[in-house]
Amino acid sequence: SGTRVQRGRGALSALRAAVPRAAAALAVNNGAAALVLCTTALAAGKEVLVSRGEMVEIGDGFRLPDLIASTGARLREVGTTNRTRLADYAVAVTDQTGCILKVHPSNFRVEGFTSSVEVCELAGLGVPVVADVGSGLLRPDPLLPDEPDVDTALAAGAALVTCSGDKLLGGPQAGLIFGQAAFVEQVRRHPLARAV
């Protein structure tokens, strides 16, 4: 017809069908690209709040603080390594808060005297929540009862959910972004999206 169509529309349609709660989806190069794109689109020149207990290092030595710094956003740590409460986030939220980042610590565990804040609680703070659920479980699965999933994070109120497209899904290396239509469109229209 000579009209421009969205790249990967078949794959994106399949992803939306697999997670009906997601109004929109986007695929990028890898999980780090998904995180960088989301935080850049929502918080460049502003702050990203993240729990100190979620300051992870992902594959090949890439560290979350370095990824966030590359976006032009300022990382603002809340809580402590082992205990972060809703009040820690609440007192940190200002008009300079671009988003709250909730990261699944998929490759380590803190045990003992610990606490963390769930997405449903963070969503009540009036700031977009970006939840990185890690390995790419799309919906709850009884075989993986402790693995966070995209559908549950969206139901809890996350504006955007990022995950891997190649670990549990078994596809080529990819990062996936699911979420509310307006936020996914904001991410998709960001100039960096074309590069990743």
C-alpha cells in the first residue's frame, strides 16, 4: 500500500496477546537497553529513586548506577541495603522525581533482617513506577512460584515493566517493555529508541 508500518508488529502483537493487561509493548536490543530507554524517557534531567538493596550488577559487569548515570538522570538511593520502607520512598519523592525503579535482584538474595516495598505500594506515590522483573516470565507460573512476572507487576500498578526476551522466552537476545499505552508511546517516541 506504500504506507509505513510499525517494525516488528507481529512480534509486538504476540507479546500483547500473551500479556493482555499490557496496553502496549516494545522490543529493544537487550534488558539493559530497556532499562536505559525507560529511565531516559521518563527521567532525563530528573531523579530516579531506587532502593539501595536493588543496586545490582547485571551481566558482563554492567552496574545499575552506571546505566542510570548514562541516561542523564540522577540516581537517588533510598533505604538501606537490607531494609527499605515505603516511607523512605515517600520522603524522597519531589517534583524532581522522574520515576521510581523497582529492580528484581535475580542473581542474589539478602536474607535475615530485611524488608522491601512492593510495586502496588510504590504505585500509590503518584510517580511512574518502572519495574524490572528480570528473566521474562510473562504471567504467574506454578513451576516458578518465586519468579516475578510482567502481568502481576502491571496489575500492581507499574507504568512500565521491563524484562529479558531471551532467557525464559528463549528468543534472540532482547529486552521487552510492557505497560500503559501513554508511557510505552513516550518511550517509543524517544530518539534513543531508534538506536536500541
